[in-house]
Amino acid sequence: MRSKDKAFTEVAGFLAGVPLLSNLSEASLLLLAREGRLKVAERGDILFFQADPSESAYIVRNGNISIVLNSPDGREMVINEMQCGDLFGELGILTNKPRSTSAIARTKSELYVIPGRTFLKVIECEPQLAFRMLEITANRLQMSSEREGALAFMDAQARLARLLLELEKQEKDTGYITISQDELAHRTGLIRQTVAKVLGKWRRQGLLLTGRGRIVLLDYKALKELENKILV
């Protein structure tokens, strides 16, 4: 088999295995495989900026992509994380509006890029896909609303405790959390100096250990109590 044919078959197989696309017709899958392309993003690469034209949709093949909201004063906040099989960037195509967020590769990632016109063609032929995307979008909006609502009533320590406990659940098999202070700041809406100050305080109190971009949680009970602290 020629390398080009092999690559085409591999891409078609990947797309068929994506839960969102699993019920598409063979013709639609072949269209996506023929007109899309694979893209490798290195850690820190920006796929698109907030307010950029919405020209493509993305499916994560491997890696981790942070969806980031930028404030007028230059601050950034991670509002979602895209992982293997997740689709993102489709909302701007459907609404014909600029990007409402930025997308940044958290780790080295491989993505499948679908041109906007191709994406719209498939939706026209596969109306059930639109309903499934609507459900996904609604779930994401609900999660974002819950996150924003929680942050509005949490102080810096509660925000950090909540995020660290969430990350520990995701990476529990490793025994530690791999994340930088800059990223902690982005994902909690805090400045880096505040993050460093809180982590230093918790380290002295024996709540956790830090070093070389890694954090080990020691006192889950104390962190849980901090997470539940609400501003009054």
C-alpha cells in the first residue's frame, strides 16, 4: 500500500472511532478524511487567538489543548481542556462569528483540522450530528457557568485548592500533579505572584510539596476544607 493511501486509511479509521462521528455515513467520513489534514502542535503553540476568523474545526488525536478566555486587561483564564476525541472550534463556524476564545497546546499534540466549508457540508448531510454537537455545547456551557459561578465566590486559596484536587483526580496514577505556576494562574484567574505566595504558605504548613513544575498533595482534608471556603 502506498504511503499516501495508508495515511488516508489511518485517518479514516481515526475519525470513525471518534464518538461524535461514530454514526456518520461512510461518504461523510471519507469527505472529512479527504479534505482535512493532520497537524502537530508543540507545547505552547497557539492554534488560534480570540477574535480570529473561525476558519477550521479541530479534533484532538492525542495531547491536551487549553481553551483560554482573554480579558480586556490582558489576563488569561483556562475555561476548558480538550483531550483525545474532543471537537473544538466548531461554534464560530456554525455561527459565522470570530473566535470567542484562544486555543493553546498544553502538551505536544496531534490534531485533525477540518476546513469550515467541509464541516458545514457534513452537517448538511448529517443532521443528527448537529443535535449531538448541540448537546456537547450545552454541557460545556453548563460546566463553564458552574466554574465561573464558583470562582466568583471563592478566594485565592479556595480557587487553587479546588483546581489542585480536580487535577489530582485526573492524574492520580502518577502520584503527583505536573503543572506550572503560570498555568495555575491562568486556570484560576489569579496572578502568578498570588499563586506562588499561596503555594509557599501551604508548603510550610505541610499541605503539599512542590518542585520542578510538580506538586504532591499531602493533606487532602485541609485542602478540601479550603475549597469549601466561600467569600462572605
